[in-house]
Amino acid sequence: MNPDNMVSGKEQTIHERVSIWLRRIRAISSGFEGQRYLAKWLFLSTAIGIIAGLGSVVFYSAIDGCTQLFLGKMVGYLPPSPVGEGSPDIVPMARKWLLPLVTAFGGLLSGLIVFKWAPEAEGHGTDAAIEAIHNKGGTIRPRIPLIKLISSAITIGSGGSGGREGPAAQISAGFGSLMGKWLHLDARSRRIAVAAGIGAGIGAIFKAPLGGALLSAEILYIHDLEVEALIPGLIASIVGYSIFGAFFGYTPIFGAMPEIGFNKPIQLIYYAILGIICGLVGILYAKSFYGVHEIFRRISLPRWVKPAIGGLLVGLMGLAMPECLHMGYGWVQLAMGSEASELHLWIILALPFVKILSTSLSISSGGSGGIFGPGMVVGGMLGASFWRLFAPMLPGMPANPAPFVIIGMIGMFGGIAHAPLAVMLMVAEMTGNLSLLAPAMIVVAISTAIVGDNTIYRSQLIDRASSPAHRVRMSFPLLSSLLVRDAVSPCTTLSGKLPINAAKPYFVRDPASVIVFLDEAGNFGGVATGRLLNKIPPEKTGITPISILDDKEAVILNPEDPMDVALEQLTTRGLSWAPVVESGRLLGKLTVKDAIATYRNTLERSIRRTTELPGNIAVFEAKLNPSSPVVGKLLREAHFPADTLVVSIVRQSNTIFPHADTRLESGDIIVVMADPASESILHKFLGSTDAFNPVKNNGI
């Protein structure tokens, strides 16, 4: 027996076993509410949560170590901590003159690390993770989490104004991306893994698992939710929180506050005013942050020098107001209780704006750190300012500022981050108090309305329809109701034992070309790709079977996969077709051409079915002119009469299947399904139109 053949056969067997297990893991997915989906993400999310928890432990410890070194030993100053993490004691600064030098050195060291090894790790991190989900198929470079951890710990520990949530999110999001690559997950699953990582990292390090889980779905869009990320995010966040708490305890960051609550309705008026203030200051926060970023971008200096300049300026500010340094949670703790009297009124009034500036200088200059935490410090101090100014003169004000501090945090950052639900729950978990949710809803609703489409996260998109990740599904809504099996066509196959040399004629010049091969039992064996040919020595192509060219990253479809998900996988990878396999048996292949043809045929059949509707239904068609009252409105804003349904819109010869955010335009031909008796009501509602025609049919 030829030894080469024996080795090749052994390698082939191991290769096939690995491929089978990887495909089994990838195959456990169908519908985000199904048991198979839960089984898949129970495994994946648990792994993400473990890394999120351990990563948060390491990051938290790194910040503490850098703080002790830079601020403690060099400057002789330690910022106050919240009760859940230490003591809110105010310590005088022993060596003030060293502070600007230390903050500048921290910025310089952080800049050198970031711009040497991972320039995309600059800034606050959460935006980069959101960008990866929308535009990079959930791909984050493996080195990013480590670089982010080190540089952020140095920036914050040396006195820079930043939060720890962005880096914590990027650490676990980076692992979610890396795990997706290891397991050869499709782009959709990688995106969900990264989103779950964001929520798990933030939920763990803030000891707020429920808020973190909701954040994984809410943080991606301005006016939408990534529903598919909710269950994975919840699992990952709980696991991460459990691990982090095992090291640092489960006491809420700001301690439990069962004594505070909402008990006087007149306070809703005061909270509403606070909501207006939070919304306006939220806009100021976003504008200032990116305005400072633009200023630093125009400075003609090496990028690694700019964080040192930002650090120097923050250090100089810290000489006059140490409260603007570091994360600032200890000052929020002081503002909540009886210790508030230790803070001068001018400090409480000025700190929100000074904190915005110091955070912008620290992070927008190229330093590394989060903007979530500073945003909540700003909001908390806005609430404290409101209470200190108006408590003596307004009836029904609470006896201490804690309720206004807590709700200020929610209103400020919940609005500008467009994550009102997540931040509301997160702050409630951080304070151990759910009794303020009613006024919190008022404040965050008003703040969000004032903020509008302004956002602190520039990678956020309006909604899922705006995301490249959902383009196929949103562009062709009917696709989600079709299955891959509806468009399967025959597929040419070869035996997996066929030598590569004999199979070469079947490969075309395109390096992305593939061959589906079968195993000895005639079942699906794998996908051999031409791009792996150059890895086989020419002298062995006559004895090496094509099964050795099996591509672990090949797209394998299940006949029960929704058509939109399958097309998304093909278009993301730039493929024109992929094999369809069920329980190890090859059913055929799905091509993009067949998928579109099936879509069109189904659409035509659906239109023919419309002519067979029961007698109490009619279809009306109307062409809108500029004077129609619905022109310029979103479909959900138009408020069509009850029992009517806008089926389609013909615009410039193109048929649009509308959704709630479709804007009606002059010249649109809208097709409306309604009761025949509604014709006059519908005519009056649409106002002046160029045409209004009931679509006559047999029996409608």
C-alpha cells in the first residue's frame, strides 16, 4: 500500500470529521424564536458571556492598577468611588503640579499603543462595534480587544475623562466576532454575536444584566431594535454579570436605595422640565464631542501626539476642578445623598459642562475610553443641579436629591444614545431601585423627542431598512415568507474520491468556483473550491482526492432556511449559488437567479389571487398629486381610515411594497384594499387626486 495514500486518507478522515461538526453547529439555526435557535445561542452566548465577564474583570483590575500607579503614587490623589466599588471619600491632591504631566503622559502612551498596532481602537469603542455589525459582517480584528483594554486603562487611570463601558463592550464584541470566524458562522450570526457581546460587556461591568441585554438590541438604531439579538444578548449578559459579580460582588454600583421613590404627582411637572434640560444638554454633548474631534483632526501633527495634547488640557482643567477627571461615578454618589452638601453649588452647576469638555478632549483627541459613563455623570449632575436650585422653592420636591440624580442619568444619556429602555433599566439596576420608572419614562420620552435624530453614536442607523445587513430582507419583503426549498434546482456532483487532476476540467478559471462532492454512501460530502488548489503540490494532484479541497467556510443552505436569509449569505460572500443539504443528503442548489425567479412567480400568483377575494373586499387605485394631504407624510403618520390596507405603491414605474416608514410622494400610484362601502371615505381622505379608480373584478 502506498504510504502517501495512507497519510492522505488519515488526513481526509480527520478533516471530514471536523467539517461535519462545524456544519452541525452552523445548521442549528432557523427562526429567532425557535428551539433550534435557542439551542444554538445557548452555547454561543454562554461562551461570549464567559469572555465578557472575565474580560470585564481584567479591564476593571487594569483601570484600578493604572489609577493607583498614575494618580495615586505619582500625583497623590485618588478620585472618590461609588459605594458599590469603594468609598466616596474626597481626598486632597498631594502633588498638584504633576497632574498635567501625568495626564499628558497617559495620553501619549495610549496614543503610541493605539496608532502603532490598531488605529481603529481610538475613541470610545462602541461606535466601532456598531460599524462592524452594519457594514463589516460582524468582523472585528482580533487584536482590537487587547489594544482597547490596555490603552483605555492607561487613559482613564492617568486621569483622562472616560468611561469603561465602551472598551468592555468592544472586548466581548471582538470575541463574538472571533468565535464567529472560528466556527465559520454566516454573516448574520456573526453580527448577532457581536451585538450580544456589546450588551454582555456593558451589562457585566455595570452589574446591570437586563439593561445590557436590551442595549444589545437597542444601541444599533435610532428608531428601531435588532430583535434577533435579544435572546443571545440576555444569555450572554447574565453569564457575564454572574462571573464579574463573583469577583467583585453583586452590590449595585451606587448601592441599594429602597427608601427613595415616586409618591407625589406634582413631581411629574418638575421631571418633565428636567427632561427638556436633558435633551438640550444631550445635543450639546454630541455636538461638542464631535466638534472637538474635528478640531483635532485638522491639527497637522502625528496622530499619536494628539491624545497627549488632550491629556495635557484635561490635566490643567483638573487643577481647578478635579471632579472632571477619571470616570466620575464617585461624584455622582456624593451628589445623591447627604454628602451633597460637601459639594459647592457652583461645582454641581458647572460640572456637567466641564465634564463634557474634558471627555471630548480625552477621547476625541484620539484617546481611548467610553462616553457612556461620562454621559451619565453629566445627567446625574444636571438632576442634582435642578434639585439644589429649586428644592427650597417648589412644593412637593423630594427630601434629598437622589431621585433627580438617578432620573437625570436616565434622561440625559438615554435620549442622546437612543437607548431609552436599556438605559432606564440599567440605571435602575445600578441603583437597586425600580420605583422611579414612572417619572423616568416621562423624562426619557421628552429627552428623546427633543434630541430627534441627533446621536452620540454616529454609526447608528435610522432603522433596519437602512442597514446593509438587512437590505435584502427589507427590499424584498415577500422573500421572508419563501423557503429555500421553493427554488432548489439540480446540482452537478462528483465523487469525493476523484483525484484532483481528473477534476481540474470541472473548475473554471474563476478562483471562487466550487464543486460539490459526495461521500462513499452517496451523501453530501462537502464543497471543493478552486482557490485551495495551489495548496496541493503538483506531483500529488494525481493521487490526492478532491475531498481534501473541502472548504470549511463554504455556504451550506438548509431547505427550511428563509429565502431572504439565504440570499443575504450569498450576496455577502459574493456567490452566485450554494448547495442545499438536509440531514446529510444533497437536495440540489440554490442560485440567485432561481431565487429571484421564484420571488417573481410567487408575486405574480399573489396578484392573481387578489382578483379572487371575497365579495366584501375591493381594491382601489389612486394617483396622488401635490395637493393631496398625505403627500410628504410617512405611511404611519398618514393614519389611513380603519379597515384599509395600502398594498403597494407604484413610483416611477417601480413597485414598492411599503412599510411604516415609507414616505408618500406626489405622483405615487397607491393601491388600497378596503371595504367597497369605504370608497367615499377613502376618496375624501386622500383629497385631491389625479385619479381614483375602483379596480373592477369578477366577484369583488
